Amino acid sequence: MRRIIISDLHLGSMFSKEDDIIKLLKTENYDQLILGGDIIDFIRIPTFTKKSFEIFNIISNLTIPIIYIIGNHDLAFNSFNELSSNNITFLKKFDFIDNNKKIRIEHGDDYDNFIIKWEFIMNFICIITNIFERIFFIDLSYYWEKHKNKIFINKVNINNIIKKNNDVDIFIMGHTHKPEIIENDKFIYANSGDWVQNKSYIIIENGNIELKYL
């Protein structure tokens, strides 16, 4: 089975790369689609476009299994956890076996050590950010992700992630918008990146993992 993992589309936000998302969904080959969280940017007061509708339409018309991992920007789906509708299953965590390798996928916000844990404050900040971005056409999220490590230490600690997931062979998340694969002798950590800046995704096939860019 060929699985594709895409996360952090942030549909409804100002700078989501909707044309590129459509291109990926239409041109890449996959037997299962895994949406790794923050697919819809509910906490920014989303403004959807006809391109947004096309993306929803493409996904809803797929006949393959779809896993929707619930992220911190689409927490509105929290009550859907472990529920299924047609071929779409909502989960907070997805474990599966591929070629004798145990693989786990989460969004990654549970490993965040900073302000993301304060839901009310994050909602307020995102609403203000959304207004500012639409007035001045500046992607504040990009600058935040680019400069946060200069301000805060260990926002997401990869060593902590490895320690908490030592029962799997491969752990995949999004959330940080930092596409990467880090390997050691017994464990692979991977981040699928985002569709605001990087246009990155992960392919899992026959137990092998590959980070790709559109």
C-alpha cells in the first residue's frame, strides 16, 4: 500500500497554497490519504474560496481510505475522534503496521511545551493575527515559525518525542512546519512540513519513508 501524509494545509487561512494542494491530490499516486492535522484553520476565522471547495470536493470523492488526524487548529473536530463517515475516519493518533514496521502518526501539538497549550489565549492570538494578515498581507505565521527558536528553547523536543514513542519504529507528525527526517539505529522521526511555505509531504510504501516536495 502506498500512503501519502500531508498536514498543516491551513485551509481558510490567508496563505494556504490551495492550487498546489489540488495539484498534489490530482497527480500523486496513493492508496490511502492521511491528513495529518491543521487541515482546516478554524481558529483563524477561516475564509474559504472556490479552490477550498475544490479541495473538499476532491477529498470527499475519493474512494480510498482517508485518515483525518485532528490538530490544534481543527480542534472543532475533537468530538469526532474515533468516528467514521463513509471512508473518512477521525483520530488523534493513528498506528499501523507496514512491512513489519510499526508506524505512528500524530499531529504533534501534544508535544508542544509552550503557549499552544493555552487554548483560549491561542484562539485570541490567531483571531488578531488573521485580521492583521488580511489587512497588511503579511504571513505572520511564517515569521513566527522562522524566529521562534531564537526566543524560546525546546518548543518541541525531538528527544522527548522519541522517548515517548519507543514502542514504534517510525513516528510522523506535522505541527512545527519543519519538514525533516531524523534517523538513528532503531527509530525514525519524520515531520511532514506544511502547505503554507514548504509544500512538503511524506510517502510511506513497503515500510519505507520518503519526504517529498511539490
